[in-house]
Amino acid sequence: MAGRRGGSRGWVSREALIRTLGQADAARVVEVLGGKRLDVPAAADPAFSRLATRLGEEIARKVCAAFGGQVTFPRRLVPLDEEIGRLRREMLTPTEIARHLHCTERYVYLVLSRQ
């Protein structure tokens, strides 16, 4: 997990995000901020209102309390390989899976060949 204030730099793991915020709030953060580097403001900072507008005030307060400085949030909560397997079990074709997950068909076939 990224450190508190003081300009720390780092990334936030899926596990840390879920452990800190809970599944539903972590999903919201990933939906809005996934894959992006962000300078997480203190709750008293004027930039907090922009974060609160994007995430909702309660989630924004949790994010500010837990993560400080410049951090990168994960792009997804479920690893891509797991998501590919889940979608295949739902009977989606490799082409549909690739389109849905914004990855190549070749990668989908590679993952499926290992499962």
C-alpha cells in the first residue's frame, strides 16, 4: 500500500484496495480511477471536492485517509486471466471476450490454452 502524505509515490494493489475499502467501494474506485496515476489530496485540500465529485464523498474520504501522495490504482479487481476464464464459462466466444476485455484474441486463446 502506498504510504501516507509527504509525496509518496507508488501503486495500490488490488488486495490493499479491497482490504481497505471493501469490495463495492474498491469496484467504484477502479471504475473511475483504474489504471490512472493520481495525486491523492488530503480531505482538507481544495482538490478533495473534485475527487468527491467523481467517487462520492464517503469513498473519497476513505481513499484520502488510506492512500496519500501520488499513487496508481489497479486497472481491474479481478486478474485478466480469471476474467477470461469466467467469461468463457459463460459461453462467450474468444472474439467476444477479447472485445469485452479490450485485449487481443491471441491473448484470449493463449490464456484458454493454459486452463
